[in-house]
Amino acid sequence: MNRINPQTGGFPAYIPTDYVFLQAAFKEAIQGLIKLYGDNFVITGAEIDLFNNRLNSGWLCWNGEIMRVDEVTGSEFTALLAIADKVWVADEFVDPSIGPVTYADAVAKPSHMIRRAKIVSEATVDGDAFVLYAQMNKIKLETNLNIGFGTFSPNIGSVGTFTGYVKDLNVLRFHGIVTVIGGVSLIPPVPLFQLPLQYYPQTDMFYVVGGVFAAGDLFGRLRINGASSSNPGRVELLTPFQTGDKIALDGVQFRLV
């Protein structure tokens, strides 16, 4: 990584080019590291969450630059959800906690800039400085997935050190074991969890999954509702089961379009 090489003899107290040089040095090193995954990918969060009605906060890499994503809720989220041609863009503004800085020439100038990634309509973007929402790759490994959201009834849950999903290239793969922790005799279909919007399969997907079920069966049926379903993206168990039953998710996978 490039660096400043301090010398004796009275190094100047303020040289703007030094700040630019240091910033570029760190940026170059980080860009070299993230090239392993490409130029555009989600690091954590930054997903449309239909159950909590929000855009989750997080971090992503946009055109080779790591940027934070702020949470969006309320009417702003409703407006965001209605956008048909969603794209990620960079939003730059002066840090409101500091504001413009008055320089020695008595002129207030914007010196501390905040850069965030946000979702807008492609139609509002001037030029090609954007990344399509649906094409933003995801490398984040989702762990301790929230099995059984509060809006589902009855609720179920999971135990174990690893339960969730990961996007591997263009394939969504599931991992882990779900253990029923609520209910007595649950009648299918019973919702397990909800996939983010960009991970909806085009059509309903059906799987045979291993497990230990109420009637002593060692296999059960799992369905992932497609984009045209009445409950798109919902993962449901189609086999009757009871408290204490276990369902293995390993091996469940499908290719994203």
C-alpha cells in the first residue's frame, strides 16, 4: 500500500495533496481486496424487508466503492417499493453534523462529505452511474435466520449454530436444521421464513427434505413460493409436524434468473 514517508526538517503542517494521497492509498488497497468478489455486491443487509416494511440498513460495494446503506421506513419505503426500475446510485452530501468549513480565505467550503448508496428510479438517473437492484450480487452469509416471523401464526423457530442461506454465484443454497419450538399439531402449509425480494424463484419450487417428523417419517416436502404466487418468496413445509420435529435444509437450492 502506498504511504506518506515523513522526513526531518519541518514537514509542512498542511498540504492538501497529502490528504488526497492518503485517501487514494487506502481506497486503492481496499479496491484491490474487494476485486475478489467483483465491483458490485451486497456485503450485509441492504435488502427490501417486506415483513418489517423497510429497506434494511447495511453495506454494499457499488462500482468498486464500499458504501453504507441507511434504513428506509414509512412513507419513504412505500414510495421506494413502488419503483418499477429500481437502481442503486451514490448519494453525496455535506456531513450535517459538521457543515461547511470556513477556510483561511474566509470562505465556507464543503470539506467533509458523506457518501451513501440509495435506491432510486433508473428514469431519474442522468447517465449510466447506477447498478440495477436485481443485479447486485450478494456474498453475505445469512446466519441465525429468523424462523417464524411474528406475522405468521403459529410461530415456529430454529436452533443450531447455522441456519440460513447464501448466494453462491447465481445459485441460492440453504443450510442448517430447523427445530420446531412452538405449536402442538401444526397443519401444513406452515411458513418457515421469507426470502428477500431479489431471491424469489420464478415459479413454485418443491423439495423432499430429510428430518424427524411427528408420524415417524424421515422425509418431508418443502415448497418455495414463486414470484407469481399469492405469497411470493415464502418457504413453507407441506408435511404435518409437531414440537421437537426437525427439518434439514441442506441440499435445497435453486438457480436465480
